Amino acid sequence: MKRIYSIMIGAACTCFGLTSCADFLEIEPLNEIIMERFWNEKADVDGIIAGCYSGMQEEGVIKRMMVWGEFRSDNIGVGRNITSDNNLEKVLKENIDAKNSYTSWKDFYTVINRCNIVIKYAPGVAAVDPAYTQSELQANIAEMVGLRSLCYFYLIRAFRDVPYSTVAFTDDDQTMDLPATKFDDVVDSLIVSLEQVKDQAVKRYPVTKPLYQTGRITQDAIHALLCELYLWKKDYQNCIRYADLVIASKKLIAEENRLSQTSGRTINNDQDERFNGYPLINNMITSGYYGNAYETLFGSDRANYEDYNQEIIFQLIFDDSPRESNMIANGAVNSFYGNASNSMGLVAPPDFIFDDIDKTSSRSIFADRNKKYDARMYTNCNSSEKTINKYTTRTLEINATTTTPSVDYGALYTEGQNGSNWIIYRLTDIMLLKAEALSQQLREGSDQETVNYNKPLLEEAFNLVNAVNKRSVCQSQLVDTLLRSDYGTKSQMENLVMQERQRELMYEGKRWFDLVRLSQRTGSTQTLIQAAMRKVTTGGDLIANKLTKMDAIYWPYNNDEIKINKNLKQNPAFSSGEDESYEKTK
Amino acid sequence: MRILKSIIIILALTVATAVGAQTITSVHGTVSDDMGPLMGATVCEIDGNGRIIESAITDMTGNFTMRVRNPKDKIRFSYVGMKTVTLPINRTTFKISMQNATTLTDVVVKSKKRVTGNGLPIPQREVANATQTLSMQEFEGLAITTIDEALQGRIAGLDIVGNSGDLGSGSTMRLRGASSLSSLVDANPLIVVDGNVRQVSLDNFDIASANNEKFAELLNINPEDISDIRVLKDAAATAIYGSLGGNGVIELTTKRGVRGKPRLSYQLRLTGTYQPKGYSLLSGDDYTMLLKESYFNPEQSDAAANIPELNYDPSFSEYEQYNNNTDWRDAVTQWGLRQNHYVSVQGGGEKATFRIGAGFDHETGTMIEQKLQRFSTRVALDYNVSERIRVSTNFSLTYTKNDRNSDGLLDIAMKKMPNMTIYEQDPVTGENTSAYYTMLQSGSSVFNGNQKDYVNPVASAKLAKNEQRTYDMQPELIIQYQLLGMDDDHWQLNWRGQVLTNINNGYNDRYYPQELKTVTWDSGVNTTSTSSSKSVTFNTKQTLTLIPAFKNKDHSAMMLARFELNSGSSTGQSEDKSGAPSGISSTQGGGQIKNLSSSYGQSRSMYYTVSAHYAYKGRYILDASLRADGTTKFGPNNRWGYFPSASAKWIISDEPWMKPAQKVLSMLAVRPSWGRVGHQPGPNYLYTSKYSSTNKYIDMMAMKPNNIRLTNLKWEIVMSYNLGFDIGFFNDRLNLTIEGYSQTTSDMLMQNFRIPSNAGFADVPYRNSGKMRNTGWEFHINTNRLITVGKKFWFDMNANFGNNRNEILEMDENVLNDLNSVYGFSNDETLRRVQLHNPLGAIYGFRYKGVYQYNYSTFNRMTPEERARFMAEGKTAPVATNADGSLIVDGQGNPVRMMFNYTNDASGRNYRFNGGDAIYEDINHDGQINALDIVYLGSSLPKLTGGFGFTFNYGPWRLSTQFTYRVGNKILNRARLHAEAMIGNDNQSQAVNYRWRKEGDITPIPRAMYGSNSNYNTLISDRFVENGSYLRMGYAQISYAINRKYLKWIGLNRISLYASANNPFIFTKYSGVDPDIASGGWDPAIDNAQTPRSRSYTLGITVDF
């Protein structure tokens, strides 16, 4: 009897002992995929790549592109219900501290990390998935390097020095409290990495994927990025070289489009004359009516990708019915610029912009010579509603049949359903960057040698600016609003380029960065202050005083980052949001 | 195995046939007692295992005949109430005279009361760790409705705080302070019912609030079903629960059937409850006057105050709706009524016992339209297969239907404008119509976002639906097998196998009709939602207990080995719709789908436990245990946690040399113990990188990495030492226990640990960081018939107090930086400071010095002499003074005006104080109030908590009372801050009628100023920090048992009647409704106007048939 018991006990014990606990305690989630089961096939790589782009589309990213790139500039004033966004209100008042949520860079680094993760794991997928070819892998890596560089470029333009890493963060034991890398070092690193991959990037996506051409990073996008990086680096030769590559590529696309055009489309004969040979989109709808370029680039004309492919280099594609498509709508534009329910968003153009339109002389933005014939007066903002118009309305039509043109705005996007694509690079931007690089190569002085040296540069630069400008002139019988003779010196040309960039790229998140680049180049914030002061009505001295410090034109690091990253030193121009007198008593 | 078995059987059969030839095949005889023959006595043949082979029952004359299968077996005679006789079968005729079992008084039974917990059956006297036991017999006949009510004030070191008075919301408990600060780790003690831990298996369910609700559910076990409660405090006691027992354990043992005739018992309790009111609110007239002033003051303009809803202008179309004095709070509160019915039947014979209990509760809340119905049943069956084998089964079912409010009615009622009407009033006659009134969207824009959004609370209660139903089923099967000996003289090896399943289904249906909202149709009216959740958990436990029998009776020992396995899964789904046709309150009725979601969770765990107990001479005692916990929460390298414990006890009073003192000192023991327990994080899959889908891009399906994987996440370890003394006087009539403990938590699981976001993520879910220590002591006394006068009167008392102190020993610098907030200079902003070597729960703020009586300009116009006189008279104006109280003047001789947060670059608030503003003490005399003037205002940790109670008994009468108290803690009364802020449109407390209105007013309440940044009168200051000490009467109950002899004629055994008052009064200086507010996590105790604990009065009757 005893024996049976001991056998039973023995059996029981072995049972307990042998229960395979390792397996039993291993469970897997159902709504997520664990790493061990991921990175097996090309689709996994494609999935995360798409995740990088949808990460770029997050409101946190687009809003910061807008706020960092433009909102401190003269283009943006206070809109309706600004009190609901206290942090934004402070930005507009130039009262930025480290507690301000717009100083948070997290969403950009989220995208950067996703890019790095693809770069880290994609080669392993290529090794196991025969369907994933080496050239596809290299194209994907180029795409990710491009997107990552773009994110870093935004960060350094906003913060100057930022933590720079090309390592993917996956584990909690990695070193994360990186010190900030210097602006110039980041620019150099970005240029080096882009130069390495630029030839492997996709040049043209198949026509079956028409939105990929502008919606994803192509070789053109990398060239555009390099063009601007070189401009910031003050390497004007290379800037011009890459601008030319982009322009040439776009010309080729335009040529193909022209050849394949069906009879339904009208070919405007004055195209070449107007655009000085650049492949810009004609703004004319029918004779006397304008707004075609707006609709194609910013509005509802999404089907005409063939048209906008010739002008847009890289944009983030949004959707106006997010619920059905499971894509994202452009929430940043929706709340900042306005929508059908609130035609005025949190921000609006400052009054001087509307004054500028009404004036006929000593205008600060539009050329004096232009008597309200510049379409951008209407496409940028709506002067009767005092609202920003770009990106918020699907259609508009400028009636220039009378001496003073009138404009018919279409319906604004419904609240929460703004489908306008956010443009990051388009051809006119690159053309004007090239013009800027050309103007920087000009020399001061009036002696003959200088004049001779300057002449071709001036010609070419003017040619570029004028092409951009003429496209927006709403006159069928074109009268040049810019005269070559007005822009004979370096500073005149510089000013012209800046002005044209402001007119052309208003509300596209570029203006403040342009001013920062200018300040960096000249070593003085004088022009920036002048520009920024235009919108200020009260307390201007204080702000001007603040901005004289070069550090002050960048952004402070968010307090939360400073708290947990001991290697990060705060920009000295900004308060932490804490009372400084603490420091004294410590 | 099978071969072996057959061999044995064959052998046995051979032996049996060999012997059987010349033996007895049947027996007969009579059974009687001293009164005569016994009918119905049981005669049975039992084998060596105690299994019944054959049986018979005596007839009317006490005769029996029974076949005998094996004469080597024994014959047993038994009868209820008689002593069982067991004899060898050595003859065919038995004449048995049975003796009454109760008359055997001359035999001294040296039985030891043994602990009936989940561990070893250690004799009570030999328990060597910090535990406290409550027998529910003490509460027999008392109106205890929940377990926490019974525990309140009885257990030293157990701090019970009522969460809110809402139906079914339960309490929060902290045993010896919170040992973990992570809110994902439940800080409530573990509840164990009959050795079973209730596992909550939902992954996304582990937020603290949900836990509290779950916890409340556990405590909902009908107190009538409970026989014992044991609270395990130190790690040596809880170590057998490993990582689950880190916050202490409350073990509940349910009642089981008792042999005897079926006994039926019925109990009814009727309880009336109501809510204490708290501060008085403004009437409609006072409110409108306040608001007009508050709008006028900041801009000094009548136009700003010209709001039609406040103007009492009959030409206003809604005039009738805004000319009332509505007491919203009164309209949403009521007397609640609770009925508890409970029936139990128990009984059984020698083979089997049973107990069936069923209860039905019906409760209406203290808020209107709250209703809770609960049906619970519990069945316990025990069947003795043989003396060695016993099979038990338990089954419990609880069905709860809870009709809740859809909105926080009380909260809204406290804020809603009192000049508004409940029912829409006829614009001509001003009489109420049947429709509820809700502020129109066209109402003044100043009410946007506040009054316009506050639903009519009465309408919400009556029209909206929020119905919750839960079914909870718990079947359990237990087999106990005594493998070896059956008494203390033999080695015992007992096996106990348990299988338990828990099935919990929950449903929630909601409907929010369009009448409650005035928004447009497309922004979501007539919303309906349905959600359901199901969870099934399976648990098995296999326990072997070995009790050796030593020849030398000085030694005694026992050992236990247990294996336990848990596995559970849960699913949930929900559907939200809006725009359903009016009148349809189900999601099936149409409308637009707003949200569809489903969830799935899974949990698994595995435990091994070994535990041993040794006693020498019954007075030197050693205990040790080791538990290994395996969990899915950690990666393979840290999957198992090992939790050892050891404790010892020396019963000094049992030493021979203590003999002379034993008359007085019946117990003196010292108990040191040490143990290690641990915590695990809530969510699974932390140690691996996870990817999930995200928003599509163009036509590409997008994925994203979800987390930074935690490569070396470890168990949070709590190491604890305990030293206890047990002292008993006068044959344990007065018992005293003193405990001191120190408990160090290391590798603290810090939740949502911030990391530099340049890593692509802003935080990791957990990190082991920091060290914290809780030290404290406890003291409790209870008595056992302390004073008896005659036979009828006796008196008992219990008292306990305890103190817990907590200190942060180590913490990652980044965590500290991240936890400590940067002061933003806003009203109502609490400043959090977590400092090393300091306890948590400190309150910081400004010092409040009253209200400036005069404006700055008034003071500035005065001549120096007038100023001096002004200052000498103690009048106040917003001017800066030096440390010696002298005025600070600027270059022009003008006095320097007090400013709030002045910075010269205009980045500060730069607010200039004026007459009617709050005076804050300028601690550093720099002429401005800023963060440097913030001082320590007190700690929200109590110096002492505890309770005491008295029981008086006189014959059938019994009175018992219980009190709880807390001393020396501070509470930040934020509810009052909001009620006196006067910065918005919410209704305010009547205290604001004493506000500053004109120059010269002397008052502690500042002026009314609309706008959150228009003034800085409600910064956190000692104006709102109050003493939270209190003494509460927990309950007072009086009961009366009708003498049995008066009941015999109607065939009843017992009727007892009782009346009780629960929480009838509280002595406190605290001005809020209820000072029962605990500090949570890193923050101090803040009163956020939760529903106060209700007060109740109960009448009850218990009838035993």
C-alpha cells in the first residue's frame, strides 16, 4: 500500500516538475505583432515605411511645421478663439518659454526613429525574402534616409542644435540622453548621408501609383532637400546644381505630360512666354478667369496628378473623408487656418497684409506695379473674411475681366475633413532657392568688372523670380509687374527673392525659416526683426529687443527634455518657464 | 501500474476467500440509550480506509441486521447526539447502549484551535507572524452589510477610506501604507476567499479606478456567508501569496454546513440612508448678484455685466426660466432605502453536510434614480466518501443589476445656476410645465463651456439610462485525501486538490436622449451604447501537507508543498451609436455608428510554494516558506520571482520559570519575522517589441513600432521586517499586541518613466527605479469578557492605533525632476515636490493673510502721516513692506505696489494687486509674490489612525459601538476653493456672501472677479489647507434576542431584533463634507468634492426556524 502512495506521490511530483512552464508562461498579444514574428517579408518593410509617412501626417508634426516655419513671422496674426490654445497665443505674442507645448519635438523623433528602424531591419528582410530585391531595398533605404533628413532639417531650423542619431531606438538600455549636435555638423551629416543614397532613390513611380510620385520621397525630393541644405550651408554652387537637377526632371515630366495630353485639355500658347521655359502650371481657367493653379496645387483638383506632378516635388497626402478611407485628414490646417464651421481658424493674416493689398505704392509684400492683378492676393487670404484661404477652400475663381478683379471662393472644407495635401517642396520653391543662391554669388560694387560678372547671374535669377511672379498675374495680355532694371544690385536682387518667396509661399510654413536663414547668413537679426515687427501693434520694443539676440530666433528645448537629459543645455535666450530667481537662491 | 494493481487485487481476493471460510457473514443486535431503544441509528461496516462497505439502520425497537462483507473490518454505531461506538467484528450479536455525547464532561480535551487559512493548519497559539483574526460571530446579529464595514476600525494598521457614497463604489484600503506608488499596481490588499484569489484578467482593465470597483465587488460577498476574517500583515504571513500579497492579505473563510437537523434562518434588514450636505449653496438671488458683480469688477463696466439671464428683465423671452431659486442639490438627493433579505439552510448527517445561503438586496441610492439589485447565492456541500476522502463542492452566483446615473448629478447640481428652473415654465403664467428646461444654445455666450454644458441633472436622472448587469459564477471542486495516518500519533500526509472556475459576464446599456442636449442633430444626440465583457479564469491548486509524528512529543512539525496554476482570458466589445430615432434606447434601433470596439486579454501564472513549521515544546517556534511565482509579465530572464520568508516565536510565558506569573500573565510572546515579497507590472508583453497598424497612407497599409522594449524589467521587491509582542492577561481575558515594522520597497516599478523623446518615444511603460521605506508601529487590544457582573452582564472593548511613516530613500534623478512640477502661477495649481528622505504627501503653497481692504490708489493719495496712521491701525493696501514692516518707496516717493510674479521681460503674470485681492505673505520681502514665497503647509499623512469599540451585554440585550479616528493630517480642500473662487459661472458656497465689495471691508473672502486670469485669489494657500483630524462613530448597534422559551410555542428557535446607526456623526474641524480623504500616489490628500460617505439607520430581524 505504502508503495502505491509513494509511486503516486512520485508521479504527482514529476507531473508538477515537468509541466513545461516555459511554454505555459509564453503568451502573445492578439492585436499587435511581436518582433519575433515581424520583419519576414517585404510587406512588413512597406508597412513601416507607410507608418513613417502617416507619422509625418500627425497633427503634432504638421502643426509644428507650420508654427516653427512661419507663425513667428509677419505672415501670421491672431485668429478667432486663440484663447483656447494658450501656447499658440504665447507664440504669437513672442512670449515663448520652455513650458510651451509647441517646443516639443517628440513627434518628429517618432518619425525619425521609424525611419531608423526600417534602415536597421530592412536588410535582414532582404536576406530572407527572395521577393525583396536588392534594388528595392536600396530604394527603400534612400527613401527613409530622405525622410529622416527632412525631419532633422525641420528640427535644426527650429532649434539650431539638436540630438542627432541614426541609430534605431528599440531597447530601454540604449543611451538616449544625447547632447545636442551643432547645426553645421548636422547639416554636414545630412548632406553626406543624402549624397550616399540619392542615386538609389526611386526616380519615377509607375503610373499605376500616381500619388506616390509626389506623396513619397523620390530622387527629386532628395535633390530638393540637398538643394536647400546646401543653401543653408552657403554652398551656392551645389545648391544651384541640385536645383537644376530638380528643374530638369520636372521639365521632363512636363514634356511627357504635354505629349500624352488628350484633346480635352487646352494648351495655353502663352505658357512658354509666361514661365520663361519653366514647367509651371497655368493659372488661367478660361480667358479672364484664373485660379487653375490654386485648384491643382492646393484645392480640389486631386485627379489632375499629371498636372501637379510637374510642379509638386514632395507633399503629404491627406484625405477629406478620413472615416471611410482610414487615412488622416489635415487637422492642423483645419484648426489653424479654418474650416466651414469656423471660417477663421486660430490664426489669421495680420491687418497689414490686407492693407498692403489696398495700397498702390510702397507696398511691403506685393510689387507696387502690380495693380491687384496678382492672383496670390486672393489665393493666400480672403480679404473680406480676413481669413487665410490657402489650403482651406477647395476651389476659387478669380474674375479678372474687369479692371479690379473679383474672386469667388468655393466652399471651405468641412470641419475635421480637410483633405488638402501639405506641400513640403514644390518647383517654385526650388526655383526661388536657386535664385537666392544666384543672388548670393553676386558681388557688391558698380565697377565694370563687377557689373559684367553680375550680369548673367542677375539675368538668371530675375528670370526665375519673374517666371514665378508672372504665372500669378491675372491678365490675359501680360504686363510685366517686375522690371529687370529695378533689380541691378545684389541687395535689390536679394530683396526681390525674399519678397517673391513671401508672396509665393505664404502659409506654406516657409517664411520664418527664410528669415532665420537670412539672419544666419548675415550674422544679424535686423531684417528678421523688421519683418517680424510689421504685425506687432503693442509691446514691439520689448519683442525687438528680445530678438536681437541670435539665440532668440530659434526655439527653446522643452522643459521636459531638459529635466531628463542632463546633456542638453538650454538655449540661453529663453526662460525655462520657471522663475529665474530660483537660480539665484540655489 | 495496472499490472501492480491487478496483482494486488488478486492477492487481496485470495486472502479474503482463504479467511472467509470460517467467519461471520452477518451481524444483528439492538441499539439503545439510557431512555430505551434508538430508532434510526446508523450501523455500518467500515474498512481500513474508513470507507463504508455496508450499512443498516435500526428499526422502531432499535433492532438491526446487517450483512458483513469482511470480518476484518470494523462495525460502527452512530446516532446524532450520541457518542459513536466502533468495535471489531468478533461476534454476531451486538447489544449497544449509546452514551450521550454531551455528557462526557470529565474528559479533558486538549484540542488546539487551528488556523483555518490557506497555509498550514498551525495551532493558533503557535502563529508566528503578524496576523489579526476577526470572527464573524462577534457580529452575529449586527447589521453589517459589507466586509469593509466590519473591518473598519478593527484592524490595526488598516486604513479604510470610503471612495464615495455612490451605490456599489466600495472603499479603498491601505494596509501599513502604500508599498508601491505605481498606479497600475493595485495598492489594495489581496482578498482571498476560501483560499482562492480572484484574478482580474483584463489587460486593459488595470487602471486604478477599475481596480477599486473590482475590489468593491470582492467585498460584496454577503457578510452572512463569512465565518472568519484574517488579516495578514507582515511579509512572513503573506509570503505564501508571493507577488500577490505585497499589500497585505485579507483572508475570508465562508461558512460550511454543520451536522444536525436542517436549520433554516431568515434575516431582514431595512436601512435608510442619506447624504450629509456640506457647505450651503447660494440661492438664485444671491447668485445673480454675485455674478453681476463678478462681471463688472474686472472691466469696471456695466456692459460686461449686462447678461439677460441675470437681469430679471421681464422682456427677456426666457425671463421665467431664470427668475427662480432652485436648490439643485435638494432636487437630486433623497433618502435611500435598502432592503436585505437573506435565507440560509444548513444541516447534514454523518456522510454529508450542506449549507445553502441566498440573499436578495434592493437598494435605492441617496441620489435620485440610482438603484441596485443584487441576488447572491452560495452553496457549500461536503461529502465524506470515507474517513480518508472528502469531496467538497462550492458554488456561488451573484447577479447584480445597477441602474446608475449617466452624469455626476451631485457635481452638476453644485455648479448649476440656481436662478434657472428645473421644469420649463410657461412664459405667461410662470407655472411649471412637464418639460425639463435646458439652457438654449442661443443663451449668452459667457455660459459657453460651463452652464450651457451642464445637463439638467433631474432630467438626466429621469430620462437617461445607464444600466449595468453582471453575472458572476464560481464553481469549485475540492478533494481531500488523507493518504497516511489520520491522527496526531501517526505520520499524516494529506492531499488536497482544488479546481476553480470563475465566470464573470458584464453588460452595460446606455441611452442619452436628445432632450438633455440642445445641440444640433448631427453633433450627436440620442446616443446609445451597448458593451459587454466576458471573462473566464481557471485555477487549480494541488497541496500536499506532511505532518510527522514524533516519538518525543516535545517536537512538532508540519510541511506543505503546493503547486498552483492560473489561466484566464477575457473578451469585451462595445458599440456606440448616435442619432437614433427618439424613443429608441437600444443600439439595435438605428442611428449612425460612432464607435465599434473589441478587446481581448489573457493571463497566465504559475506558483510553487513550500512552507514548514516547527515547534519545540510548544514554545520555541520556527516557520519558513518559499514561494516561486512565474508570470507572463516578464521576459524569460526574470520570469520567476522567489519570495522567501522566515519567522520565529518564543512564548516566554510558557517557560517553567514563568509559572508563578501565569495567573496574571497568560501569554507573553515575542515574534520576529522577515520576508520578501514582490510586485509585477500590470500589462503583458513589455519585454518584446510590438508592432501594430496605424492610419493608412495613400493606399499603403501602415504599421508602426509601438514601444521601446524593456530588456531587463525586474520584480519590484518589498523586504520587510516585523517584530511583534503578544501579551495576554488573566487567562487571555485581555489581549494586547504590539507590532513594529519596517518595509523597504526597492526596484520600484515606476510607471510611464519619461525618457528623452529623441528616442522616438516619450516614455517607457515601466522602469525599476528608486527605493522607499515604510516604517511604523501598531498596537491593539481586545478583550474576552473583560468585566462580568453576575451571569447577565459583561463588557468588552477593543482598541487599536497605528502609525505609518514613509520615506523615499533613492530615486532616479530624472524621475524626481520629472515628478516635480514647474510652478505655472495659476489659480488652483498644486505644486508637487517629491524629495529624497522626505515622506510623500506634503502640501506646499502660499500663506494667506486676508484681503486688501483698500486700493493702491487710495493709499498712494495719502500723505506720509496718513499712511503711517493707516499702517498703524492695521489697515491693508497692496503695498510692499520690508521685513521690519516699514513701507518700501520708489525714487518718486511712491509706495511700491505688490505684484504677482513680476518679471521685467513681461514673461511673468505681472499682476498688480488691488483692494479686494487676497493678501499672500511676502516671505522674502521682495515686493512681489512669486514661487519663492511658497512654503510648506503641512503633511497629509496622519500621525495616528485607529479605532476603538465597546460592547455591553445584559442578558438578551447587547449594545456595541465602534469608532474610528485619524489625527494630525492636513487636507487640501479644493472643493471649497472652487466653491469660493468666484471666477466663473458655477454656483458658489454661501461663504462668498461675505466677500469684499467696497473699500474698507474687512473680510477673509476676496472680491468677485470673472475670468481665470483676472485675479490670483485662489492660489493654493493655507486658506484652503485644513486639519483633517476626525473622530467618527462607525456604528452603534443595539440588539435584543427574545428568550427561546417564549418562542417554543410557535416553533421558532430564535428571534433577534436590532437597530443600528451607521456613521451617525463625526467630530472634526474640517469644513468639507467628509474628512475621509486619502493621499494618493505622489500627491497630497486633495478633497475634490467626491460624494460623501452616506449615513444610515438600520432595523433588522433574524429568525431561526
